[in-house]
Amino acid sequence: MFTQSFRKLAKVAPRYLPILTWSKSYNRDIFSSDMMAALIVTIMLIPQSLAYALLAGLPAQMGIYASMLPIILYAIFGTSGTLAVGPVAVISLMTAAAIGKIADPGSAEFVVAALTLAFLSGALLMILGILRLGFLANFLSHPVISGFITASGILIATSQLKHILGVTAKGHNLPALLASLAQNIQYTNLYTAALGIGALMLLFWARSGLKPLLCRCGMPSGAADIAAKTGPVAAVIGTILLAWSLDLGTKGVALVGEVPQGLPPLTLPSFSTALWRDLIGSAVIISVIGFVESISVAQTLAAKKRQRIDPDQELIGLGAANMGAAFTGGFPVTGGFSRSVVNYDAGARTPAAGAYTALGLALAALFLTPFIAFLPKATLAATIIVAVLSLVDFSILKKTWQYSKADFSAVFTTLLVTLLFGVEWGVIAGVVISLLIHLHNSSRPHIAIVGQVPHTQHYRNILRHKVITQETILSLRVDESLYFANARFLEDVISREVAERPSIKHLVLLCAAVNHIDMSALESLEAINERLRDMKVKLHLSEVKGPVMDRLTGTDFIEQLTGKIFLSHHQAINELSGQPDSTIQTP
């Protein structure tokens, strides 16, 4: 009995613990590749983690804390060998917006709210993963995500201008941020502005000009690309030395200040029902956006190595990472695009690279934090601005306008609502408009009158092809599943087309594209059948899919159907027109 249970557990365990699968083939060569990738990502992640904590309005060390245990937990439960989990720009902005409504930045309540948000997000993700509900993220279409990320990039960059200029500014939408900046721009600190603008120029140059320079100096292209992406480290070291040597803190330049030295503390999120009620909506949005961003990056990188990503297990991996952040002084995390690409380019082969990155960050927290005290906040703001401006993509507006006006309206609405009302309203608007567009399109499905392509058994739209039609037979192809929203539309189309053709004796519905018929649609088919019976027209179906036929079998509709159900549309036309099955009609 015990042996049987153990065998079942051993069989199921790899499904929920992918580490049990990839660790079996782990060897010295893979270890070497993972360690090299971890070293490079660690160097990149130190300034990024500090910057994203600043963006979320949290103490700088929380960015480092959020990049340790979460990465290790993802390595155990995640399925991507190259995804680098930690704080990211969009989720950090959403965190600031969510907890900013509950507590004042810098207060103990603000930190507790961040921990609780990470806990709720992690719990939601794990529940979705266990229930295998990863498909829910598909309700956010790619155009909507693009519009949201573009607007978020603009909001994030604008929100960091206060640190570049050394002024105070508040607001969670573009009008409020711009108005606040305009009111306080007269108080710009020249030392801070010089430092911030200088860091911006250095980082922009590092992104576009450093790689060509290194290549001219003889460095291989791949190594030069990775070195260019670690440019923020040079900006951090340079501005720390400037702030220390010139004592810029006494000249009004805002510094990160003392950062606690040591490993992440054990923390507890709040279990207050009132706080949960205030945060649950934001937790849902952050969970969905974080998962969509993470799974997109993971699948893109996995495709390059012909590996498979399990979306439901990814939910569990990200859920565990967020739960880990909640109990070790962090805030909501997800898979980041830039560092995941660096991780991939640096040669990471398994999730162990993430665990080694966490070890590197732990060493940094133990030995490097005293130097961070002199780091200007303007440098971190410059790091954020350069990172997020790469997310801004206005070309999606042109692409969607040319391809689909409906998709354009989704992108434009999401972008506009996000800028004017904030990130949470932007996501809600995007989801709502995506669903409305889907309902509108599917409620008016494409229904074509089809005829036979000469010398073939194929049937195509009479408006697009030169085809053969029968005077007494009307063939309609329905290019959508039938459900409550489009059932009445089908009734109207059939009534109109039959009324315009008095000679029709047979109506054949070509159902090759119909994947589902719900109860409302079934009742509509019954009504169509009765109306056609009164008009002396028989209703037939052709090419009905197996699962659809299974549901129809045994219903009153099948028993009362005036016509037949044909395996192929060609067979239906041949039989109803009185021609032998082997006949291929000619003009």
C-alpha cells in the first residue's frame, strides 16, 4: 500500500516540481553556463532592483529582497530555463498606485500593504495554476497589452522626472503628474539635474553606442551586447563616487541613504480582512498583467531552444515567487523581459541560474550595501527611464489602424484611459473593450452563400469565386460557433435569404467552422426548422463536427429535422440535386 502511494507520488511530483526533471541531467558543463549567466544578471539586477523599489515608493533594500527567495522558488516550481524573476517596471508602478491609496509612502503601513499585495497576488496565481485556469489571461489581447505597456512606460518615465530634477511631484495619471511637475519646476536642484541628465545621457549612449565601440576594440559581438546592457552599473559606480567625493548630499541631492546590511528579514503580510478587501482588486490586475508579461517572455525564449513552457505550472511558479516575496520583505514580482534576455544571451540553461543569481544578490546585500548609501536617487530614476522608454511603441497604433479598426479602438482606448485615469483603470478598460469587440464580432458572424468550384468538390463564397449554384438549393456556410449572442442573427439571415428566393426547396447549413452550439442556438435552429417547414423548405446540415454532433444526438431538433445531416457538403448537393455521388459538376 505504502509502495503504491509512493510510486503515485513519484509520478505526479515532477508535474508540480519541475526541478525533479531538469536536475536529473544537471552536470558540470551546465553548471558552468548557469554560473556565468548568474554573474552577469546579478551585476545588472543590483541597480535594477534598487530602482524598481524606488518606483514602487518603497525602501531601496526591498528591491534586493524581492529578488532573492522569489528567484529560488521560481527555480523550483517554474518551467522556463531562462526566465529571470524579480521586480519589473510596470508591476512596480501598479504596486505604487495600489498601496498609495491605502497608506502614505514611507510609513510602516505602506510597507505592510506591499507585503500583503505580494501575498494576495501569489495566492491568486497559485490557485489559478492548481485549477489550470491559465487561459483566463487570454482575455487580454495583444493589442490591449501593447497599448497598456506603452501608456505605462510614458507614466513611469514621467513619474521619474521629479527625481531627475530634484523636485516634489505627485499623481498616478499623466495630467496630475504634469501639473505637479509644472507647479514645482521652479524649485529644481541644479546639482541633481546635472547628475540626473548626465546619467541619462550616459545610459542612452551605453544602450546605442557602447556596443559598436566595444566591437571596434575587438570584443565579440555577443559579449559586447551583454556588456552594453550592464551599463547602469557604470552609472551607479560613477555617481556614487561623485556624490561621496563632492558631498552632494549637503547640496540638496537626494541619496538612497543607509541600507540595512544583511539577508532579507522574515516578514508577515497583514491578514486584516479590511486591507484584503482594499487590495484584492489590484492583486487580481497585477496577477494577470504579471502573468501575461512573464509567459510572453518565457515562451519567446523557450521557442529559440525548442523547449516547452507549461502555462499552468508557470502560474504556480510565479505564485510561489510572490508568496516568497511577501514573507521576506519584498513586493510583487514577475518575469522581466530585459534581464531574461540577458540571462538567455549569457548562456543560462536551467532555472538553477536564477538560484545562483539569488546567491550573488545575497552576497551583495551582505557586503555592498554600505556603498549604496551615497547612490543618488536621480541615477536610479535615469535607469528606470531608459529601461521603460524601450517599452513605448506607438507603431502599434499605425499597425492596428491599417489592419483592424476594432483593434485600433482597443489599443487607443486602453492607452488613453491608462494615461488619463491610471494603470488599474487602463487594464479594466482594455479587458472590457476586448470582450465587447469579441461579442460584437461573434454576434454578427460571417455567413456566406457558397457554390461549387468547377471540377472540384470545394465550395466557396459566391461573391469571391466563380462557382456553380443550384436553383432549388441554398447553401449557407456559417463561420462561427453558434451561441446566445448570434443565434437571432442567424435566424434573420436565413429568413431574408429564403424570402428572396421563392424557388428554394432545400437549405443546407455548412457547419465545418461550427465548434459549439449552445442551448439558445439549438432553440434557434428548432425555430428555423419550423419556419422553413411552413415555407415548404427542408433544412439540412453538412460537415457537422463530432463533438457538436454528440451534443445534438438525441435532442428534439434531430428528431424533428425536416432534412438530413450529411457527412460532406458535396454529398449533400449531389443527393439533393439528384446527381450520383461520383459526379463532379462542370459549368
